Amino acid sequence: IEVKVYKEENNRLNNEINEIKTRNRDVSELTSENERLKALLGLQDSLGYDTQAALVISYEPNNWYDTIVVNKGSNDGVSVGDAVISTNGTVGKVTETGIGWSRISSVLNDETAVGVRIIRTGELAVVEGDSELSKEKFCKMSFFDKGIDMMTGDILETTGSAGIYPPGVVVGTVARIQADSDGRDYAVIEPSVDFDNLYEVLIVTGVHEW
């Protein structure tokens, strides 16, 4: 009888411990979500453009984060071509919309290109997605002058010159510089956005003229 009582008591205590752990985890997750939403609201207020906050609801099944689906669409004023950013930087642009959803091509997508400026030097280039690098969650910077002053660790921001992205939004950091099979130099870029932990975004729905 005592063994049975001990087992029942042990099960009860284990259940209580699991409930406490669950509650603590829920509180921690709510706290993190609250902090993220506060930061997003701060970004929204600082931009000076019309924006629509949206939640990330899925990624394309290739696990490379090159295409993202969010829960806002044409009914919310979202249009194809709208820039998408987060508190950490440039996410990508809207490529398809439905009534209550939108599909975003991220900076990792090989159909996405962003005009950038090297913050340290002011020199210009283009960051674009690359199907191979996207598997590592990297993209690349090309179309720059041979003698460009560039080094590992340089931070890149949007120029706003193409009329899609607002100027001055961080895109990423130069991770390494290498040459392709034809001997042309390009830089491997680590995006500023952590796509593994991207939960909310801002869609810039204002006029595409910066």
C-alpha cells in the first residue's frame, strides 16, 4: 500500500512540476512577444511611411527561408511590390497577395535584388539572392567596381534608389569575399534578419517613391 501511495504522490508532484514549467514557458514566450511588438511599434512610429504589421504564418517547404507567407493581404492595403522590413532590417518584398495573406520573396530569394550602400565608405552595390547561398541563409553582393573599398564586417543599408525599399534600412554584413568561376569578385552577405526567429514584419504600404 505504501509503495502505491508513494507512486501516486510522485506522479502528482511530477504533474505539478510540469504545470509550473508550462506556465513559466508561457510567461516567457508572452514576455518575448510583448518586447518584439513594442520594438515593431517603435519602428512603425519612426518610419514616417504607411505600414501594415503582419504575422509570419509559414515558409515555403524548402526550409531555406527564401519565401515567406504573412497574414495580411489586399484587404489590408498590401500590394505586390511593397517593401517588407523588420526591427532587424530588410526582409524582402511582396510578390503575391490574396484577400488575407501575402507571399514575400526574402533577400535570400534568387529573384530578389536590393540596391545597397556600404555604410563605412558610401560606395554602392547590389545585394541579390542566390539559390546555393540561400541554403546557408546567405545572399551575395555583386555589381560593384573592381577597386571598391570593401572588407569583411562591412555593414550594408538600402539606398532607396530603386523606389521599392526605404533608404537607410540595414540589409546585412559582409561575411567573406570570393571569386566566381569566371574570376569575378563577389561578397557573401549575412542578412541582418534572423529568419529562424522572424515572427512579425512591417509591410511598407506607402507610395513607392522615397
